[in-house]
Amino acid sequence: ARGTAGIVLKGLRDYIAPMLMSQSGRLARLHYLPGSFRQLSGGDHVVCAVSGEKIPLDALRYWCAQRQEAYATAEISTRRHLEG
């Protein structure tokens, strides 16, 4: 039984690792909610709606759920909000 489990785990790791790596450099599609977001498609970044700057998902802190836009910085977010 131990030998079989090792084969299954190795096979699973070989299957999942390329899937995770294939997300690198891809644009993610998100649905922005108040205080959180839901990832709709694989990817590792989004693009700032104002500056065009790539924002890694793990660094994404500012967005507007109403406009469904991401922002690179607090300053950009505030400016966009004040535009109305």
C-alpha cells in the first residue's frame, strides 16, 4: 500500500506543478466584491485600470467593486474615486 500511495502522490505532483507554473505571466480575470474578489480565470496578475501597470494578485490591495477595476496604488484609487 505504501508503494502505491507514493506513486499516486508523485503522479499528482507531476500533474499539478505544470498547471501552477502555467499561470505565471498570465492575466487573471477577477470579479471584484466589497472587501474581496473572486478569481474567474487563471493568471497571476491584473492590470491597473488607470496606469496600465501589472499588479501581482498577491499584491492587489485596491479595487472598485462598482466599476470592476483594479488600481496599483492607494493614490490612484483615491484619484479615480474622486473623479466620480
